[in-house]
Amino acid sequence: MEHSNINLNLKVWRQKNAQDTGKFETYKAENISTEMSFLEMFDVVNEKLINEGQDPIAFDHDCREGICGMCSMHINGRAHGPWDGTTTCQLHMRAFKDGETVTVEPWRASAFPVLKDLVVDRSAFDRIQQAGGYVSVNTGNAQDGNALPINKELADASFDAAMCIGCGACVAACKNSSAMLFTSAKVSQYALLPQGEPERKTRVLNMVAQMDKEGFGACTNTGACEAECPKEISISNIARLNREYLSAQLSL
Amino acid sequence: MAINNRIPAGELAQKWSTYKSTCKLVNPANKRSIDIIVVGTGLAGASAAATLAELGYNVKTFCFQDSGRRAHSIAAQGGINAAKNYQNDGDSVYRLFYDTIKGGDYRAREANVHRLAEVSGNIIDQCVAQGVPFAREYGGLLSNRSFGGTQVQRTFYAAGQTGQQLLLGAYSAQMRQVSIGAIKEYNRHEMLDVVTIDGKARGIIARNLVTGEIERHGAHAVLLCTGGYGNVFFLSTNAMGSNVTAAWKAHKKGAMFGNPCFTQIHPTCIPVSGDHQSKLTLMSESLRNDGRIWVPKKQNDTRKAFDIPEEERDYYLERRYPAFGNLVPRDVASRAAKERCDAGYGVGTSKMAVYLDFASAIKRYGKIEATKQGLANASEDEIIKMGKQVVKEKYGNLFEMYAKITGEDPYTVPMRIYPAVHYTMGGLWVDYELMTNVPGLYALGEANFSDHGANRLGASALMQGLADGYFVIPYTIGNYLADEIRTPKIDVNQKAFDDAEKEVKDRISHFMNNKGTKSVDYFHKKLGLIMWDKCGMARNAEGLKQAIQEIRVLREEFWNEVRVPGSADSLNPELDKAGRVADFLELGELMCMDALNREESCGGHFREEHQTEEGEALRHDDKFMYVSCWENKGNYQWELHKEDLVYDVIHPSQRNYK
């Protein structure tokens, strides 16, 4: 692949801790190979900051292959940056032009408080999962895996929802900071499978209640979540959640 | 030190069932007053934590990520093996056991591996019951595919995200226990020491990575489910945060390290593109079901892949290993790629890559599709279009990932791949009960050395992690804890905790006050290069001796020259990295010592001095049929103990995939 080196101006959100008000700082990213990933570009900038005796920019990252859901940068106004269906760690510098100014912010949502610089606290997602994102089956109780055939289309649709990596881009993209795409993906995964059936109603009610309790906003169907989701989780899951929720409420 | 692996007596196939029905039990009331710490929340940690909490124990989980769901098991792509024989193609518990022992080049314990094969089927059942959306056939039943080193289809999968789906299943079980208070989570926490009292593991020292606070946690047993140490090479397929620190601290507190030099180099990874590279990305082994690996027959061929005619291509795996072809085990495939590249047949700008080509699979699937749809006169273009669609359904996410990283379209241009560090078969030595030689301290999953010998077969890591967590530890831990029911809650205000905490704090303050000039990564990258060049895919005595010297020099420089910015009482990723690299700098030396000691080739450990005329690994069973168990004597001194491997059922032979 053809590649070149580019220079960028970075405007990065710096915030010492949760109490600090925070502000943008500008940095130069020089001699950046277009073959680098966006996070590798940050590695280069940080290495320079360290060598100059400054505090490097804190950001969350781990697997760097688009699956752990840890990376979480809001780049030029888009969650995970300009490429569709891509996490920050899989975004490559080919996406940028020489001389461009790139603005990088943390996820912005009251339910995701900033811990430092670009690092936010997403433990609210864990608590939504704890409210019902499971099948209550203890280890050792299972019947044979093939005892219950499952329609392939339903299994595939369940998988498509289960691909959610829990990164929080949907919340960051939403003007209401709603967590509906995340919650609906988990609700859908189980609602589509026979294993999810026994707890189907309590699950959706409890998970939605927890979501509201965490301070996520309401869903107004703008579709920003689906557009920004790095795993392209469909907004039709939200419609399914709404149906599940309604029918669960009606049958109470 | 006498080595006791506590393998139960009796016939191999009966050992586990006999053990289960005779081991000691802890009654439900007593379980409620027993505390267990689980460090790491990957497949092994999450499954163990959930299962132990279900049984009634009080569990605390620790992970350095912001959520348990992010552990690196999540990145496993291809699948999980199980001896279900759903495909009616001759699979059985014995055959999975046999393939795993043979794949490991006869350096694993028979009893452990047989148990693994026995429980493999239960894992699939359990995951299905949890709502893991495995791939299915149109009839609604579970689908299988093939992985390397086997001739049956026993790999269950969820597209290219099997690890993610299995981990989220285990994580959901864990979250369920958190919701009822049976598990207390400590995320963004890193374990920095094990605390032992009267020789038994009684707790840990952990650092809250957000506040920097040093915490003490006591427990009746400590489980390390902290993964492998491939990041000692800096570049690997591991996550950036994957590290050896928890296992290494345990090692320094007396736990032996088993077979540290056994490293798996995975044959199909995206090649290194430049100095900036921070990690390497795997292209799943499942791709070798359909992709054909080749290089040009002519040395230094600079033509594009497309311009090289069929008869000028060398499908070297199919040529050398006709019986297994592109699905030979990983160690064999990696060495074969290295051999071709070293001999000047490599492709791409660096010449350190080979092709993984889907053109013939695309055509084959396209023709099947055309037949299915009754299109007798489909054109070549139509066939290719349909074939690409089938390949997309099977491997779409992997192809996309490849395209994003390289900027090339693998549907039209063959992938360029090269081997990269992926997994470590070595790890903390454990007995049959998964306990290290420190009573009360266990190691599960990749963190232990136990089941894969000198080479792990594809789709067996997920199997082992979940086997250990769901089906082994719930039984074996009871056998130990039954004698601990009179031990009251562990008081963390004891001297052993004071001492361990002081050591942790002293080390942190050294880092913060060291007025060095070089970043942590500077040292990590240097260490990685030494390890890759001299303790990587091929090793020799001279190189290993040099590596040991170089690591010692580098380690000294690290302690004098490392610069850690920021403060110790806030979120400080550089400080976290400094501690991890300090431990890698010790582990690296031990890996080289182990590789130097093992004067034979086996599995992923290839000593250039020991190869057959055809360049295959040459074992010396008369001298090295043992597990190397290294005891830390302090001051960078180690003593080697040997656990002899006894083969009662399988007769070790030269591995043959031809």
C-alpha cells in the first residue's frame, strides 16, 4: 500500500481529574505515517510529551483490534472518528490530510463522567447489564447444546445484536445521551433466543429502569447511535426493545 | 523441592470422575464464610468467579480494564473445540485428547488433557444455555468448522467473534452474581503482590488505577486468571495491557514457573508495517479452512500476485504436508513461512510475508452457489461475485479488519501474512487441581502452563479457559477449602500485608522519583527486539546466551534511566506500564534460560541445533520428557526442578502431518 508522512494539528481535551473543569490544548503531530492507526499517532505524540517532561494524554485502549470496546475518542465531532463502522483503534491515518486540524474529545454524557483527559467512567453499562442482561442458569444445569434447534435466522439476528462491544459511542453520538442502542442490543440478543424466554419480561423492565436511573437521556429516534456505532448495530433493536417493553408492561 | 502433581491413581479415562466423586466438599453454610479472590476477568476468571459465587462462596474480582467484559479473551476469533461428534466424522473424547497431546508435541500431561477433552462438551452446552449465539445450520443445529492439527470438524464458532460471545456469556453470568452481591467487582485495579502467611496465599495487594490508592484484600484462596505473557515481545497479538505482573509476583512469592520458553508464534498475522507499530493483528486460523498459502517459486520475485501464473506458485504447505495441507498446526505453519522468507521467497515490500489467497475458494463457493440457484451457464464474473458473497458471510469481519489496517482489498488481492507472537503455553506451574506449589494460590487459563504442552492447537485456548473456570476449579478448590473452614476472615492488618504493601509502595516511589531520561516504551521495545531475534521462532545456544547478557544490561539501564511522568495518586498509565515492563525484564531472562536449558526442539520451541534433515523439530525424549519448573531464588537466580511426564496411554512419536 502506498503511504506518506503527514503533519497534523491536534486539539485535545485535557482534564486533570473528575473535579477539574478541563480545556483544549493544541499539539503538533509531526511525521505521521499514513499507515499508523489513530492510537499509534497518539503514542507518537505521547512519547514526545514524555521526552519533554510533560504529562502525556491519558486515553483508554486495550486490544487495538476493534473488539474490546475500550477505546473511546470523539474525533472531529464524531464518535470514533470519520470512518463508518470503525473503532478509534482501527481508524488509520490515511483518513486525514496533511496539515489538517483534528479535534479530540472524550465521550460527553453525564452518565459517563470524565476521569482524566479522554478517559471516562462507563461503569453505568455494567450496572445495566447487572439489572437483567443474563440468563439465570447456573453452571452445570445445561442440557445438550443440540437438544433445542434454533431457527438460523433468529440465531443470526441475535448474534448481530450481541456483537455490541459496549464502547458507549451510541451514548456519545446521541444528543440526549441515550443508552437505548446499547440496552436494546442486549435485550434483543436474549429476546430472539428461546433461552431468554423465561425472563423476557422482567429483563426488559429492569434494564430500562436501570438505564433511566443512571441518568441516560430518552430516545427520540434521531438515529445518530446507529450511524456512529462501530459495529453497525441496527436501530431496529430499539424498536424491538420498545415492543418488548410495552408488552411486558401490559402483561403486568 | 519435591514435585507432586497430585494426579489421581487409576485408569486415565476414570481419573476425573473418580476424583470428582471422592474429593472433599464444603457445605453450603461454610461456603458463605469463605472468601475467594479472582484476579483477571477473561474466560477463565469470569467463568470461575461466576461459578464459585453460584456455589455460595464470597468472591471478589479484579481487572485492570474499566469493565470485566474487556479482558483479552474477547479478541479470540475462530472458535472453541469440543468433542461432540455432531458431524459424525469420527470425533471422540479420546481423539480430542490425542490430537491435543500430539499437537503439543508430547510435552503435556495426559491426565490434564484427558480431563479437558472430557468436559469440552459440557462447555458448549453451558454456553448455549446462557444464550451465546453460536453459528447454526438451517436445520437449527450448531455448526462446526475445522482448525489446524485435526482431521475432524469439532470447532464451534460465532462468526469471527467467538471469544467475544463466550466472554460476554461468562461476563453475563458474572454480572448476575454481582447483582445479588455474591461477587464484588474491583475494576481499574491492578494486583501488585500476593500475600502469603505461613506459606499459604491469604490475599493480595492491589492498586486502584484511578486514585492510585494501594489496597489490601484478604481471602482464603487466590485465583490468578491473568492470561499470558506474549507482550514480553512488545509486538504481539495480545492487548496493550496484557502483562505478566500478577503471575510474576506469584512466582517471586514462591510459585514455580513452568516451561516459560514455550511461546506460540501464530502463522497468520498482518505483517509489521513500520517502527510505529504498537501491536500485531491476527487473521484467524479459520481462514486456513479456505485460504491457500503460497509464495512465488522464483526468489525475489517482484511481480504482483495477480501476475504470477498458477504454475509459478509454490503452495508450500500443501507440497510439504499433503495430509494436513494448509491446516497443519501453528508451529509447523509458522516455521515453514519463516523458512521460505529467509530463503528469499517472501513477498511484499519487506519480503517478510507470504500470501494467503482466497481466489480458489471464491471460485469453488461461487460454483456451488450457481448450482444451488440452477444457473448452469453462469459467467466467470457472476461465479466470482457469488463466491465473494459466500466468503464474506464466513469471514466478513476479518476481511474488513484486514482492509482497514492495510488499505488493500483481500477479496481481490491475496492477504499478506507473517507469523507473530500470539500465546504462551508456559505459565505458572500447577498441579492437577490447578493449584500452584503455594497452597491456596491457583492459576487458571493461559496463566497456567498445564494443557497445551509445547504447542497449543487452534480453538483450544477458549476450551481450556472455560474448562478451568466452569468445570474444574469448582471441584478442586473445595478439596483445599474443606480444610480452611475453621480459618476466620483474613485480617489484613498483619505483618505480611504490611511488608507486601511496603514493597509495592517503595517500587512505585522509585519510579516516581527516578529522574530518568527515557520512556517505558523505549525499554519495552528494546526488550521485544532481543526476545524476537534470539528467543523467537528459532533459537540457538549462542543467541540465547547473548540475549541473557543483553537483557541484564537493559534491565539495569531501565532502573536507572526510566522516566515516569505524572503522579502516583492519580490515573497514570505510564506508571502502570513501568511496573509491567519491570517484570517483563525479569521474565525475559528466565525464558531465555529455559530455552537454553531445553536442548531439543519441540512444538513452538525450535532450537536450530536440533532439527531433522527435513527441518522439522527434533525432540530428545530420553533427556527432556519433563516440565521445566523454575523456582525463584531471588537476585535473578533460579533453580530448575523437573516434573517427569509419564505417558501411559499414548506412545510419543515424531509428529507427522505429511
